[in-house]
Amino acid sequence: MAKQSPENGRNTSAQVEAYDEEGSVATNVANNFTMVAVGDLIVTRALTKGHHPGLSDVLKILHSADVTFGNMETNIFDIRSFDGSPQAEHGGAYHVSLPELGPDLKAMGFNLVSYANNHTFEWGVEGMRETCRALDQNGIVYAGVGENLAQAGAARFVETPRGRVALVSFASTFTPMSRACDPAGEAPGRPGLNSLRLDKSIVVMPEMLENLRDTRDSLPNYRRRGGNSDQVSLSGVTFKAGEKTGYSYEPHPSDVANILRNLRQGKQFSDFCIATNHGHEPGNWSQEPADYERQFAHRLIDAGADSYIVHGPHQLRGIEIYKGRPIFYSLGNFIMDDLRTPVGADMFAAYGKDPRADTDAEVTLTEMATGYETAPGFSDPVFYESIVAVSRFEQNQLAELRLYPIELGHSKRFANRGVPQLAPTAQAKAILERLQKLSKPFGTRIVIENDIGIIRPG
């Protein structure tokens, strides 16, 4: 282990660089360093100025940490002066928020956010740039987007009294045209987000694979070629044999290598490094992470991440403690105040609505009730229940993880739902018991004390 000062747990000045037992750059925060992590911020207005009973109790938790993190799943600009337009591709909804959201996020306590997700480019590069300006103007550090891939993938840093914190952000769920790229020869780089591309295949029983092979071979103009006999490609979809029907994912090696490099550099330039992914896979319906996720999470921790935070499925998934570092496989929704306006014409069309007769709210409610294409809607109360996770570190190790259950007012009217408050006792117990069950496969033990879930490593 790295040599440490007993006073605060930080490395002594005599060391130029310190490494842990696995060869990664060691954590170097002062004792009692705390990180608050929440999930998706789907918010369209300044909540701290409104009447939202119970919100202040939640915000006290956010303000108590050295670093407070969330996934900003919206864009910030004033439509009256906006130079861009809604894009043909959207992530299921056109998320847009008023400029006053910038200072309000700061007032809530957020000093670090991810901005790589399936809604980042719904308003084009103009929307991305306006949002970045709003965050910069309010001193909120963000990562995951940029004018090219090098910028989008780079770690960004926030200074705290107990250590410098880095964030590396990426998305495995994103619209195809939002992916950033670097210059190549005379071709310039492309603005966008830091992507983790996944090759998706469908796992079927062996006899089903043979039926698919026969179907493929009988198609007109099919040319038999050599290849993998254990899989079948049909109309752009890859099927492979397995013991259980489902979905399987393989990350692109070049994207993985890029993320690991940026993570390594982020940790070299900081005392504490967070890796975060916005990924819906295998779908919002699933309470289990995609099949690639756990091994990938371990690689991130091995490379130096002090925490890996996933968001995207809009509901809770399990928690794992790996080598003394917390892995959150999904933190669900923190805010789902989705009073979005305006809504792009493509979204009206997707839900069979007419902008001359139907309102933006009616389109949004239809989307939330039915979902977009094959995705489920958000009528289930499970999408309105989540946690605020508070990780406390002592001697550069996770000492305690406290999980505060929150509820977002599923039963409230549309104009009032989606704002977090601490869950009452019965609901808090149900949320934490569900999280206990989801975390058990990872060997994680959660005890419930006074409506709070507590994980004590070791």
C-alpha cells in the first residue's frame, strides 16, 4: 500500500507517485471525504424556488458532501433566442430546460455532472454548446462531451478541500449521430459525446438457431460465406446459441481502450476518480445489468476508478463493493420533473399526435405511459423510487455507504410529480428491501437502520 500520513490519510510529500497493490494510482483523499451520487436529473425548471415539500431535506444531504454527482439528462437554453433546431434523431423525448436551471443545480449542491447520454444531441451541436455554457457560467464541472472525441473523453476536475476529484463520462446508449470523433487527415473532428459502442446479439436456444440458419439460407440472393458456425446474422441482427434466451453485448475494444486511458490519466491528475456510464442496456424493463457490465466495471476499478456509477434504466439496480470501491449498476431517477416544452415535431409524429390540436404535455404523458418504440413507459411506481448514495472514505478506503430512499410522487398530478423527497417508513423499507435483493448476487450486504440502508465493507 502507498505510504500515508496518519493525520489525514493522504500520501506523504516524499512520494512522487503512489500506487496501490494492483499497480493503479492510489486514492489520496483526506479522511472523511464524502461523495454523494444520484441518478438521472430530468428537470425543466428551478425547483429550489418552488413549493416542493420535502425537497429541502434531500438537498441537505447533497450539501453535506465534498462532491455531489448526478447525470444531467437535459439541455439548457432559451428557445426564444436559440439558433438550433430539434434533430431528426431523439432519445425518446426532446429534453430542454430553462436557463435558470444552471444556477438552480448549483443551489441544489451539484458540483459535478455527466452530460453524455441519449438526449445530449436532441437539439444538435447548438444545444450542446448552450448547455455547456450554462454549466460553465455556474461553476458546475461536467464531462462526456466536447468539440471532438479527445475533449469528450477527457477527465474533468473539481477541487474540494479534501482532494481533487476527476470525472470520466461516457454513454453506451446514445443516438448514432451524437458520437464524437477525432480529426483524420484533412477531415476535422466532430463534436459530440464520448461513446462506448456495444455489439448486440440475441441469445437463443440451439434448436432456434438452426431454424434461423435455415431461414437465412433460404433467402433470395443469399451467398454462403465462411464464418462463425455458432452464430447467425439475419437482416443485420446477430443470433448466437446459449442456455438462456436474452441479449448479449460486446464492447468495442477501441472504445474500451480509450476510456481506460482517459481514466488512468484522470486518476494520475487527481486524488479521487469517478467513472460513469449512461446505459439502458438491456432495457428499462430490466433490474439486472447487461451481461458485459460487471466485468467492465471491474476493469475500470482495476484501472484506478474509485467509483463506477451507472444511470439510464430509470430504476434501481444492484450495488457491488469491489476492492473496497462502490459500483452502482443503476441509481435510477433523482428528478423526473418532465414539464418539457417545446416538443419537436418528430415526437408528435412518433406518438400519433397533431401539434395543431394536441399539447406538448399530452405528447409527454403519452410517451411516459407507453414508451418510445420498444421501450416501456414510466407508469410503474418503480421508476419513481430511488436512493441518494453517500460514500464516506477513511484512510483512502470506503468506510461506509449510506443509502437514503427517496420517492418522486408517482401519485401526484403531472405538474407536481417527479420532485424527490425522503420516502416514508413503509416505502423506504420496501425500496431498501428491493435493493437488498438486487445487490445480493454481488455479495453485498445492506442493513436497514432508521429507514436508511447501510453498507459497511468487511
